[in-house]
Amino acid sequence: MVKALLGKKLGMTQIYTEAGVLVPVTVIQVGPCRVTQVRTLEADGYRAAQIGFDPKKPKRTNKPMMGHFARSSSQPMRLIKEVAIDDGAEIQTGQDLKVDIFGDQKFVDVIGTTKGKGFQGVMKRWGFGGGPETHGSTSHRRPGSIGAGSDPGHILKDKGMPGHMGDRRRTVRNLKVMRVDPEQNLLLLKGAVPGAKGSYVMVRKSAAVGIRGKGA
Amino acid sequence: MGVIQDIQKAQMKTELPEFKVGDQVDVGVQIVEGDKQRTQVFNGVVIARYGKGIAEKFKVRRIVQDEGVERTFPLHSPAVLWVKVKRQGSVRRAKLYYLRGRLGKASRIKEKFETKE
């Protein structure tokens, strides 16, 4: 099987566990994803599946892409990504992949684009303390000193500075799978996921579980 | 659309126990100890109801050994089996947090009687 699928963040809510505990969950619509192309060792030097998600109108698709989708007898899709394949697994072009591949998965990773915050100062962006608000201070939300003098003679790399915040690709690892709904293509994960409602995410089988011995 | 609303609705109880702030209630809570299940009863006065939808909760206050004890129950939780009203209270406030500062006689609540049609 493939190691990841594409999806859309629908939003957050809460569900009760059997023990009656309220758990915050993110609802993600995962798939169905059509395999639009298969990368093979012979032809490409590596193994992967190219999958498409979220159908769009043929009218909104250009001719070269229409041709590409026709090869896998697929509707035109908004999002196309390559995902890794498990060793030894056979994937066919034109195959539809659904959420149920996560059915036996306890944890998954989610990759998404965080909400854009625009140009932000150092307090919001890096959590700096800022200066005093009162007692004659005028240095309210400023960064303060950004380094020493002629030694080292330059600003250290990665020094926290104001700038654009958010709208970056971020991975959240080991989110607990609370529910898999193959009928509605839904995946319910405990906790938050990067991005706004309606934004695309990639859901991946957790790599870290097992490697670090962190299971169950 | 409405997928999230459907998920919430599926979890919500269809028949809610009827009770109000100020009522003296017994709350049946399911307790799982190992593989055994039993029902524990928590008795007290409802001092608040808050939240909406799936997340609605209520607070019950009682005095145990001269010490105030408050428990918050999620209304739609499967662990909250039932709520029985022992005595209806007549109160003018939505939140009875003022009871926290009172003991004994001062913490009495007037009983509400059904008015004749």
C-alpha cells in the first residue's frame, strides 16, 4: 500500500470515548485518491505512486494535464502529489485509494501548511518578552539587543527577528487515530493539524512509531 | 457539508434528563474498575449549566464532612447514565457560585412548587 494519502481539513470538534471522556479531534476528509502514475525502479530509479485528490471541472484543466489524467482514466484533480509505497506492494495506475488503508494505524503524521499570520513582531513570532509597558519605557514590543559588539562583529545566524509568520509547511507527528470512517472518507485525529479549514493536508503512516519503540 | 455537525449529533443524547440550576439532583455515574462496572451516585445541588451542543456541562455541589465538593459532568457523556431531580429549587440566578461562600442555613435554596393551572 501507499504510505500516505491526500486530504482536506474539515475542522475540529470533540468526541466522547467509551469511558465518557471528551477528546478534541480534527476531522479530515481523506481521499479517495486516484493513482495517476506509478514510478518504477526500471523507468524512474525509485518507487512511488503519484496520486490525485479533489476532482475539478475539465473546463478548468489545461490540455496537457487533461492528457495526463486520461492515462489513468481519472477525473481532473486539484492536487497531485507523489507518495512512497511500502516495500513489495503493488500499485496500479487508475487504482482508487481510500481512508481504510489507515484502518490498522494507531498513529499518523499530518503535513500541512500553517495559517499565514503576515508580518509579525518578535513577541508573537518568537515569544520574546518585550520591554516594560510603563515606568517611562518606550520599548514596548521591541526585541532589545540583538547581539554583542565588535566581537563577534556580526549578528548570529537564526537570531529571532520580525518577519513573515505562518504559511509554512509543517509536520505534526504521532497524532492518535480516533476513528476511521470509510463510508464518508473521514479520519478523526486527536489534536490539532496545521492549516485552516478547507486546506489540503497529507496524512502519512507514522514513521516514528516502532523506530523509537513508541507504540500503543 | 455538515459532516462535523453529523459527528456531533451522533454523539448527543436524544433524551436529556430535565433539570435546572438550583435543583437537588442525584447523578448516576458509570465507573469502570478493571473489568467491573458499577454506578456511583453523586448527590448535590446543580450550581451551573454551561457550554452548548456536545460540550454542554453542569456543575454539582455538595458538602462532604464540612468541605464543599464540586463535580463537573459533561451532559452528553456516556458515563453520565442518569440525572434524577430530588427537589426543584427556585432561584433567580443562572450560576449559583455564591453558594461557595455559604455554609449551613445560609446555603438553603427555596423549593419551587408547581403552580396551579
